[in-house]
Amino acid sequence: MGLDAGGWRRLLDYLQHPEQVARFQRLCGVEAAAAAARPPPSPSPPRLSNGDCRHAGGEAPETGKRNGVACQQASPGPGRPCGDRPAQQQQEAAEPWPRSRRRNSLNAEAGGEEEEGAGGQFVVRNRLLYYLFSLGTELGNELFYITFFPFWLWNIDPYVGRRLIVIWVWVMYLGQCTKDIIRWPRPRSPPVVKVELLYDSEYGMPSTHAMSGTAIPFSLFFLTVGRWQYPYAFGLLLASSWCILVCLSRLYMGMHSILDIIAGVLYSILILIIFHPALDLIDNFNLTYKYAPLFIISLHLGMGLFSFTLDTWSTSRGDTAEILGTGAGIACASHFNHMFGILPDPPLDALPFSPPAITFNLITRAFLRFAIGVVVLLVTRAVLKACTIPLACKIFRIPCTDIRQARKRMEVELPYRYMTYGMVGFVALFLVPSLFNYLNLS
């Protein structure tokens, strides 16, 4: 039996309510520092018999005290130490673990969160879940993108890599723009504990972490099915686990409501359905059309200008410029690779590929390619950042004494992010593979 309009409204309100996020956090052992600091109610002291033990703090004399646990014997005699080692380890594992909130250096709104908890801290009662969900949320951050995509391009399959980046650019761009159009806030704190504040200045609907966490693994699965030999069930299980981990991590971090997550997953699926059939057309255009680089740069720059005028400053603007710049750089590099015969696509009769045998030589060469390539990318990013920010400030006559504030200006942020990450993308797919050819590491 279907839901009426009022039933759907109640369901959406339930999925968007911050208490559902706070409940999930408490279930996973996350609490605000102020709440965790409140002492639990003290039970009545139990009657002690010969050899009984209890925690220190009662009226009994502290005979044989050890690690905060006191023993008392009712009859005279030598004291007996109580509390075996496994019990002590369990007690230590259950103690609150204070952690500081992860912040963004440009997020001016982060200062308001200091009022909650002790010095902006929260406590964790389950360290395993904390590390697991921290890994999950990193799967949607810049550090992951700047390592995963190059590793795939340099060591696994450039054909799949460049098409994956096309999907990633469109998914993330549409997700970021939709946030600034809908303008729904993130879950309210309290009751939610903000474990991270990296993107707290952005709006919450839809979750772009959930979008990338859906688009990347499932696009990898569909792009490699039939191209590489591996168990399909394993690939589908890995993609599903990746997606679930990223989505749950955003609830754990207190950054999104359940409705934000569901909308992000469904939105990403819709974009994949529309754009996946067009991948061949887009890729062939980038490779073969004579004026493709000019069109690519103009298109991505125009998309960036549109997104930069949607709303006031937030971290989504810089992220959008980075995404568009990276996509433009990769697409232009693909065109020049096709012109000069760098990283050519294998013939169709060579498919499907079999995973190579894991040998010491294979691991060594892959590690060298990755290490050298990442160093080149980091140097490229540092040099472009050091040049573009002062240059943009000088051109637009913006005071450069406070770099943090200058980087928030559209006139600085757009050229800085777009040019820096555009060059990073171009270097990753064109110059670095050329360097590998020169060093005999291809």
C-alpha cells in the first residue's frame, strides 16, 4: 500500500532529522567531550565478603590497590591483588579517547564549533570504527584523488583511468552545483557531533562524498568488466563495500543526514545512466578532434565561472575549480598523448587482459613510477600555487598580506585552482609518462 503525501513528508522529515545521525554516532561510540565528561551515577557500595573487589572510591580501605582497582579482605591476612590483566585491558579499551576535530584552514565558520565539548574535541569509545570510517571519508577527499587516479593511470590501465575521470568530473561538478542551488544545511550540532569540519561551510544536499563513493567504484566495475579477467561477483562486492563504507562514514562524521546520503547515491546513479553511454563519444572527441584542447579549456572554464557565481564563498567553490581544472588537464593530455603516440590504447584483439603475476620486479617498478610521479605532481602543484596566487592578487589589485582571505576571492580562487590543478592533470597524463619512457620505467 503506497504512502500518501503526508506519509512521504513524514518519511523525509525522519530521514533528514539530525537525531537519526546522532543516534548512529552514539551507536558507534562517538560523543561530545562535554557529554562524555559527565560522571556516571555512583551505585551503592556492595557488601564485601572475603576476597571481594570493587573500584576505588568507596568507603573501604584501599588494600592491594592496582590500576585504580582496590581490594579489601574482611578477615586479617595478607592482601590479595585483584583484577586480572585481561579485565584491565578491557577497561582501558572502554575509556573515552579524546580527539580533535579535523578542520579546513579556510573554513572561517569552524571557530563556532569550539563552544561544543572541551576545546572543540569529541571522545571515541570504539577506535576501530573511528579508523575505519576515517578511511571511508578519505575516499572522497583530495589526498585520495591525487594518489588513486595517478596510480591507476601509471600502473594499471590509462584507458579506464581517463574515462573514469570524465565521469568523476561530471558527477562532482553537478553535485557541487546542486548543493548551492538547493542550499539545505548540514545536520544541526547539537545533537550531532561534528567529527570533522573540513567541509562544514558547504551545504549538505546531496552528499558529494556519497556521489563519488557510488560513481567511482561502480564505474570502475562497469569499465573493467569484459576488459579484465576477474570474478564479477568479487568486483561487485568490492564496489558495494566501497560505496557503503563512504556513505556510513559521512553519518559517522556528522556531515550529512540520511536523506543527504540517499539523495547522493540516487543522483549519482542517474548521472551514470545518462553519461555512461556517452563515454565513447566524449573520449573519441578528446582524442581525435583537432581543436579539442581549445573546446575543453573553454567548456571547463565556463562551467567554473557559472559555479563561482552561485552563492557566497564556501569550500565547494575551490573544490569545483580543482575538479574542473583536473578534468581539463587530463582531457588535454589525452589529446596530446594520441598525437604523439604516448600510452596508446591496446588493440581490441588483445582483450580481455589477465592480471599479471605479482613479482618483486613488478612491485618495484610500480612503486618507482608512483613515487617519482607523485613527487613531480607535488612539485608542480607547489610551484603553480606559489606563482598564481600572488599574480592574481597583483592583476586584480587584491591585498596579498593575508593569503587566507585572498584565496577566498573569486578573482584569485578561480585562476589559482583552475590553473594549478589543470597543470597537475596535464603533467600526470602527459609529462610523467614521457618521463617514464625516458627512465625506461614504462
